[in-house]
Amino acid sequence: MAELLVGDSSCLALADAGGSVIWRWVSEPMLRDTLDDLSVVEGFNFGEEFVGTNGLIRSPAARWARST
């Protein structure tokens, strides 16, 4: 996927079930600096309870599967 996004000012990020960023790939150095300034970095938690309604949330199906 990353090869398709090179030169497109894109970011790919993976977060765990709790909303913590566990991996990030950035196509452009300038975008990397901006994302660093915005704390879009490994270890930062984007869970809804921390960053509000624009946070990462698990889908209802994922919540249900985890509770069973």
C-alpha cells in the first residue's frame, strides 16, 4: 500500500484496540514534521475518551466480539 501512496502527501497509521498508535508511515518529510507536531506518533492514544469525538473508536462489532 505504501508504494501506491509515495508522493501523495499521505499517512498510514495503525492503532491498537485502545486507540494507541502502534505504527506510522508518512510519504513526505514535511508531512512527517506536521504529524509529529500534532502528536500523531507511535504511543500516542487517539481514543475517543482522550481526544473527543474525532478520536479512534472500535466498531460495535469489535466491541461485541471482545466482550464475548
